[in-house]
Amino acid sequence: MHSCDLNVSINKLSKIEGHAGLDIKIKNGKVERVDLLVAENKRFYTQAIIGRPAISAPQLVSRICGTCSIAHLTACTEAVEKALDIRISPQTLLSRKLTMYSLMIRDHALHLYFFALPDIFGIDSVLDLGDEKKELIHEALHVKEAGNNLSKLVAGRSVHPIYEQVGGFSMIPDEKKIPDTIKELKSVKKYILNLAEIFYNCDWKLERKVNFVALTTADFSFLEGHICSSTGACIKEENYWDHLQKVVIPYSQAKGFEFEGKEYMVGSLARVNLNKDALHPETKKSMKKYLDLFPSYNIFHNNLAQAIEIMHSLDHSIELLEKNEFKKEEIIKPIKQNGEGVGVIEAPRGTLYYWLGVNNGKIRYANLVIPTAQNLINMREDVREEVTKICARGIDSENKAKCEMDIKKRVERIIRAYDPCMSCASHFLKVRWR
């Protein structure tokens, strides 16, 4: 083993949302460059909604990503309501919590079962699981179905829901279907315990002391709270932009961000690190063994944190459905037509920020900060850290192909641990100056 030059290129990262590539240049055994390229097409959403009625904007931006449609719908709705001084009812807030929980259940299940588990078992797809583990496929489908059915009950559809609107929900849950939904949610809890055990026993480790940032809430509901960081910052939602610095990544279709001048991480690992005391009591009881690992700097614990969040979403949804009755309410109308509003929620992949300006009831400008874009710099540096460790052990110049495959395998599972959504990240217009 000795130092050598190596160029590693991954044209299409597999098992992530959207499209991205990665270029790594190693010279004389040292990592010279790590380029994480978001390869999605330009989206123009922030321009497309300008001039459109503010109350219709949430449904439009939800099309940024089918997987995260509920997150974009909810964040934009919150921003419009704050701009137009709409005060939603307690029942609307409750329904939004349930809608967000439905998203977390099915979205985290998609990532953990279908994207992350193949790495754990050293296979290309969960469909390649051996006969002794085939039940995991059935468990995955049951968990996803439970999340989808909760969304259908509360919000009308599992993707691009139609009941959630600016000022309220157009329909309330069918009370005849609530008992079956509760039963289904309870039935999949045992599957999440199985899933958490798998990621708990995974011995992968990549630790690098970074700053975690997340919206902390009193009930871990992903809605309404203060944005806090592991360095001790705690700010109001509307002040988030004041602490962010935009970083242009010239080789990518997405911009990056720094928080107070430094790279940072958002997502499940950040949320559990910063806010685990707010988890549902039943979750803290059933997941205690796993929660004892947090706070953690191990990026691979993001997978375990997602499993914990699924369990919390199940437990709190069951409680809310059992203890509340839903009554038909009128959609609350705006009391003004001009203003600015900031909506901040926790999407599956991290803090999602919407800042909207409204004039005469129409969108005047829009500023979006997407979770994956916030993680891009930190993701890149984690890849650099891992490849640097590989180089320190020496690269076999006579067997570059094997070394390249090993690097690809290791860095892909790091990137997948972040559960990035490149479709959401790529709304930035890259300008080429000549």
C-alpha cells in the first residue's frame, strides 16, 4: 500500500430521492476535492408563484416534491397565514400535527426499509433479502400503508392532500374510520421496534463534531417552536434567515447554507439530539435503550433517530385520535391582504423555511430554505472525512478499481444516511457569468 492518484466519480447516487452525483479527486494519497453535484433540473418555483393568489400558493409549491408534498404544503400554508394574520383553531393545529405524523411515518419508512436496509445487509435491493428476512418487506409495506391511511383520514390523500388549506381543513376525519386507523397504527409499532433494533446493532461509525440545528417543540410535533442549535443558540422562527449565510456551490444545481458562519446539520439526528425530552412518554418508554445513545455525533445514528421518530408519530397520533372529537369548522378568512410571513416546520429531512411577501392578496416574493440544501456542506465534509481515513490507511495503486469500489460503497451509505431529497434542493437558478 502506498500513495497514489485516484479520481472517483459516481454519476448517479442510488437509493436517494432525486438525482445527484459525486466527484472525488485524490492526489498523492490526499483528498484534494470532493464535489457533491445536485443534478436535478432547475425548478423556478419561487418565480412561478409570484403574482399568484397567496391562498393557492401552498398547493402549487407542494408539487416541488411528491415525497415531501405535505411538508411544503404545511410550511407554505403557515407562512401565508402569518402574512395575512390568520389565527387557526386548536383543531386545525391538531389536524396538522396528525398530517405531519402521517408524513413522517411513511417517508421515514421509505428511507429506512428501501434505501438504508440494503446497505445494512449488503444487497442491492430489499427484494434481494433472503427467505429468513423476507418478512421485513411485508413490515415495510404495512408501516407505509399505516402512514398513508392516516393521511387519507385526516388530509384526504397521502400525497398532495386536499383537505389542508390556508385557514383550516375543508373536511374532518370520518369518525367511523377512526377506530380502524387507531388499530392499524397500534399494529405496526412492533415492526418499528424490530427496525430500531437492526439500526441499533449496526456498528458503522463516522463521528465529527458538528453543529446540529432543529425546531424544538413542546410535544415533538414538528410544528411551532424555537430554532435551537447544539452550540446554544435559540431563536424565533421568523429570525432564522438572519442566522443563515447562503453559499453558492458552482458545480451544483443547489446552493448550500451555513448557520452563523459554520456548516451544520438538520434532520432526525439533530431533532433527537436537541429535543428528545419532548418525545411521547410511550416512545421514551419503549425506545429507552435506543434513546440512551443520544446525543450522538455518529451520522449513521440518523437512521436510528428516524425509527424513533416513527414510533413517536405513531404514539402521539394514537393519543390524539383517541382523546379528541372532530367538529366541522369554517375555513378562517384573512383579515388583511398585505404582509410578510415566515413558516418553519420540521420536514422529514430537517428544518424547512418559507418566507413570503404578499401584496393585494398575491405573492410578491418567496424565499425557501430546503433541508437538503442546508445539509449539503456538512454532507460533503463527512464524505471528505471518510475518504481521508481510507487514504490514511493507504491506497493500493496496483488495484485501483477495488479501492474505487470500496470508496464508492462507503461514501454512498454516508450520503444515504442523510436521506437527502435532491428534488427539493434544486430550486436554485445557477448563473454562469461570461
